[in-house]
Amino acid sequence: MPAKKDAIKFFLNCEGKTFVLDTYTHEYRNLMMLIYDKVYLENFGECKGTGRCGTCHILIVDYDGELLTREGNENTTFSKMPFVKSNSRLACQMMVDEKLNGLTIEVIHDNDSVY
């Protein structure tokens, strides 16, 4: 059982609903897998975490820090997508750790196809 200090709680806005998600550090290999497992979303994470399809596009709400630093293929993938903002990230490129605690994250369904 994880230590209480490793507990993470954050909010996920998706399709007009808000979900409260509880997890702990490194329970999932990335944020995309956590969202996929706890809130099943149709066509979410189609490339299985390679950062190439853009189907796990999220916005990190009311935050301006290190979590907004894009990793891996994010900039290339975002260059092919509409509706990208400065607080856009791909959930597959984000680790599940204490930095998520207390955040609000919004899933963006601006893309119906893989890029």
C-alpha cells in the first residue's frame, strides 16, 4: 500500500462532467493510461503513448509551471493540430507524480482522426 504522502488527487473535466481522480505516484506509466483506465474515453490514446496521434490532448487549467514543458513528440504533433494553446499537453507524455496533485485537467476532443 502506498504511503499517504504519495497520494494524488486531481480533477478531470471531460464531455461536460468533472471526475475526481485519486491515484499515487507512478501507479500508471503516464497520465494517458490513468485516464484511459479510470474514465474510459472513446478514441483516446490511439497511438498507445508514442505522442504522435494527438488523441490524448489535454489542457492544464490555471497552472503555469514545469508541467507545461512539452516532451518528446509533443511539439511536432501539436504543429499538425487545431486548437492548441500554451497550456496544451499530450497526456501520454506526462508522468503520474505529485505535480498533478490538486490540478484541474480538461480533455480536448478537437480531433476526430489520428494525425
